[in-house]
Amino acid sequence: MLVDATVLVTGASSGIGRACAEAFARAGARLLLCARRGDRLTELADSLDAEVRTLPLDVRDRAAVSAAVDGLDDGWRNVDVLVNNAGLAVGFGPLQDNDPADWDRMIDTNITGLLNVTHAVVPAMVRRGRGHVINIGSIAGRQTYPNGAVYCATKAAVDRITTGLRMDLLGKGVRVSTVDPGAVETEFSVVRFSGDHDRAERVYEGMRPLTADDVAETVVWVADRPAHVQVAEVVLLPTDQAAATQIARRRS
């Protein structure tokens, strides 16, 4: 079903987004890859055995998103699968001690950015009577944890937006899904801790986290179900994790 499908992946320059691009390429899809870091997108596109277009832009910029989607030629304008992956966590600490600039960055990327891309892409899906939106959420959208109030709130918003969009698209032939991972070892914690690699590594110490490939494999599986099957939500955890703050760690 995915052979020659047009798949748009946001946040494709690293982590889960990059892994999704690679997995969809292996499935035979055509790829529209979106991220801020154009050099990484070019490197990724060159490494894939697939037809690829790159869209270097920031999903927070609504005008840029609209211009990029509207500017696609006829052969690329009809997106079959949208993977809303762009997102991040910035900072880790009590709400009262947070830098409000970090709130803005998370809200603008995780919520507004997802809305911007969805709003630009979904109308064409509705006109064609088919398509699939897959949002990358998080266990943090289901279970709040200390020192992560705003990040958890943004991912809870993704969950509500996903549910609401599915209702809004009922009867239109467009499917809406969310894949919510637990602990995944990517650049996520490095970004959250402002480049502190040692602190980021301690997040996964003593346990085996998910990989970006694990999540990407699930996303492709969700996208590849028959048209009458809508996988509404998937919660994907490593075996060493039972809940957002419950992780089994082994002594070295």
C-alpha cells in the first residue's frame, strides 16, 4: 500500500523523523522531508534509495509552511501520509523556576507547528477522500511527571488534537492516528539538557530504551493498514518501562 505513496515527515533531520524517512523509503514511498536543518536533510536525501524532495523550514512559521505546501508541483501536492514528528523538550525543572522562553519554544513547536502543517496538508486529503495523519505523541501526554509540566502539557494537547481531528474528519476517508513512545534514546535528552551529553546518557542508564527505528517501524505499520482500518493510538514502551516514571534499571 505504501509503494509510490507520498509521505511528508516533519522533523526529519534526526531521531525518530530520520528513522521514519528511512523506513518509509524501504517501503517504497516517495518522501517530502521537512526540518530546519537543510544540510542534514540534503545528507539524508542523498542516502535514501527513494524519490525525495526536501523542505527546509521551521514548522512554527505558518506562512513558510503554507508557502512550502502550496508551492509543491502537481506530482507532489497530494500527500498520502503526514507524519507530524517535529517536537522537542527544553529544560527540566519546577515550573516556577522555568525559563518562559523554553515554554514558548515547546508550545510553538509541539502544538502550533503540528497545527500549521496539518492545516496546510489535510484539506487536499479531504478533497481526495483519502489520506492519513500520524502524530508522534508521547507517554508524557498521558502521564505527567515532575519537572516536565509544560512538555507534558504540550503532548497532552497533541493527544486532544488527534482525537478532535479524527472526529472532524469522520466520514471524509482520512485516518488519524497517534504513536506515543516512552523512553527513546535520540537527541531528545541532549536538547532538553542544553547539550549536556553526560546528563542525557544518565536518562537511559541501566535500562534498554527504545530506538528511533523501533518507533519508525511502528509508524510504518500503522500507515500500512488497509484503508478501512484506523489504528487510533499506539503506546510503545521499552520492556524496562511500565509508566512515565517507572523504569527498571540494572546495576552494571
